[in-house]
Amino acid sequence: MILVTGGAGFIGANFVLDWLAQSDEPVLNLDKLTYAGNLENLASLQGNPRHVFVQGDIADSALVARLLAEHRPRAVLNFAAESHVDRSIHGPEDFIQTNIVGSFRLLEAVRAYWGGLGETEKAGFRFLHVSTDEVYGSLAPSDPAFTETHRYEPNSPYSASKAASDHLVRAYHHTYGLPVLTTNCSNNYGPFHFPEKLIPLMIVNALAGKPLPVYGDGMQIRDWLYVRDHCSAIRRVLQAGKLGEVYNVGGWNEKPNIEIVNTLCALLDELRPRADGKSYREQITYVKDRPGHDRRYAIDARKLEKELGWKPAETFETGIRKTVQWYLDHGDWVAHVQSGAYRDWVQKQYA
Ligand code: NAD
Ligand code: TYD
């Protein structure tokens, strides 16, 4: 089996669902269920014996050691993190605790477990660390996209804490020989995305008749990748990635934020027109910029394509349409997240 951490969050849940749809191999899912962890994302797996959920912290060394000894996974995939830049600006402490201390404790527990494996199991074992393009810092308009050798220049407490975890992962390979793989991916979007991030927030606010808050001039650029393409990249790297290597994952979809918001408004105008016949664009409001806001991210994903043959399946046009449709079809999920009712799900389902 494989151990997935953070598998009740946005990308982790998509990964677990895709994995179990495509493979017979069971998943042990360790998630602390912070505000971002939502077991409703995994509701379709209820009663599935191939999914074992454990609520717990990656920084709980005793728990992780026990889970590793009991379940003997052949791989650990680390998705668990505090992931929202704005929250990291308001309160960096949780980011230091989970992304740095948590990743360190997880690595230590995995190192001890891996060290005790027999030769064959030891050789086949993998620790895959899921990271972000934000560790590379911000690009000027004409700079080439980030390659895997771009220097680390993190600018937010979030990206600095992810950078620290990437360095620890690298060090555990070089110092202890731990068989690690790291992926650095650009901005994801798709189903189960918590509505504090740009795309789901804009969809949910638009439908609720609320303002669509664009930071600064809205000309900051991100590269966007449909979440299931990120999941397929991670599966591919786990299967064939070279030990100790880093793989950048991206969608070749660089877009300024205002273009994203306009696209979402146009799709909603088509799929769920406003009652007054006006465009959702009327709700766009420019607000104060994020402190230290990175201007541009862009990913050069050619290494992953050349060496492992991975390419995204969705274009931005197909992925964003699916995403808007998903939010229109899942009003209950949104309502539960907004009311906090999703947090009662654990009690209800697992009491
Ligand atoms: P998310 O915030 O939606 O989910 C994080 C999950 O981790 C939640 O389920 C939460 O409960 C869990 N968690 C938090 N702290 C934990 C702890 N101490 N122990 C166990 N579980 C804990 O995040 P996401 O967007 O799904 O991101 C997943 C990973 O991918 C993160 O490492 C993030 O840095 C990385 N990443 C995200 C993006 C993106 O666009 N969202 C892009 C590139 C990389
Ligand atoms: P976000 O989804 O928070 O991801 P990240 O900061 O990790 O890239 O934000 C994406 C971009 O959208 C970023 O440039 C900040 C901007 N943004 C807004 O303009 N308004 C918003 O309300 C949010 C949440 C983000």
C-alpha cells in the first residue's frame, strides 16, 4: 500500500480518488483535518476497504512510526501542508510547524522505517514530496520560466516554509540515502478546491452576488494546471522518477489574474446567467494588494515531458469549464464548507 499525507485536502483528495479508480493498491490516508481537510471530499470512498483514513498529524512521530510499522507502505507521498499564502501572512506559525517541523518529523520516522526494511523492499521504497513553484520566487515579464535548477528565492512565509521542507528532503537523500523524489507544481484548480483560493472564491462569490476581490492591478501572472493533471504527474514521477531528482510540473497556461476572473465571469454568464441579465463582471472590485505579492510564476515542465513522457491532458479552456460546472453541480459541498458543517462530517461518519 501507499501512505498519503494530507489526503483530505484539495490535491490530496483528488489524488486518492484517482489512485483508487486506477489501481488496486490500497491507500492509508493520514490527515490532521485542519480547516482545509474535508472528509466530504472522500465521501464516495465510504465503505471502500482499500481506503484507510487516520486523523493525525505528520508531526506526531509516535503515530507515524506506528502506522508505518503496522501498514508497511512501499511509498509515502507527502501532500500535508498549510497551503494558503494570505493565511501565512496573517499567521506564519502554523506554516513553520506543519511545513517545516512536520515534514522533518515525517522524514525522521520514514528514515527509521526505511532503514529497517529488507534489501528488496528498501530498494523499491519511495518518499515523494509534493511542493510548489512558489519556492523559486517571482519572475520579471521577460524572464524564462522556472527550471529545476532555478535558485530558491521564496518571498512569503508559505513559500519559505515549503522551501525549507524541500531542502530537508534533499538533505535526507544526500546524507542518509533516503530514496526521495520532489515535484514543484504551479497553481492547481479543479473540484474540491477550498473557496479561499482565487478560482473557487470567485465562482462562489459571483453566485452569491458578492464582490469579486482582485488584488492590486490584477496583472499578477500564475501558471494554471488542472488538478487531475497534477495527480497524473505525481503518479508518473512515483513510478519512474530518478531518485533524488526534482521535477517541475506545469500546464503551460500563464494567465494574469484579471483574465482568469473575466473567463470565470463569461462562463457563469453562459451557464448560470444573473437574474438581472447583467454580467458577473459588474461584481469585480479592485482591492488592496497582498503584501510582498509575487508578480509572475511560470513553469518549464520540459524535463518531466522529456524524461518521463508526461503531458497535461486538459487545456485551460476544457479544465476551467469542467471546474465551473463542478461548482454549479455541487452547491451542497460549497454550502457545507461555508457553514462549517463539513467539520461535523467526521463525527457523523466515524463516531
Ligand atoms: P490544502 O490546504 O487543500 O490541503 C492540505 C491538507 O493537509 C488538508 O487536508 C489538511 O487537513 C492537511 N494537513 C495540514 N496540516 C497537517 C498536518 N500537520 N498533518 C497532517 N495533515 C495536515 O492544500 P492543497 O492545495 O491540497 O496542497 C497540497 C500540497 O500541494 C501542499 O503541500 C501544497 O504546498 C502543494 N501544492 C499546492 C498547489 C496548489 O495550487 N494548491 C500547487 C503546488 C503545490
Ligand atoms: P491564490 O489562489 O491564493 O494562490 P497563490 O497565491 O498561491 O498563487 O491566489 C492566486 C492569485 O490570485 C494571486 O496572485 C493572488 C490573487 N488573488 C486575488 O487577486 N484575489 C483573491 O481574493 C485571492 C484569494 C487571490
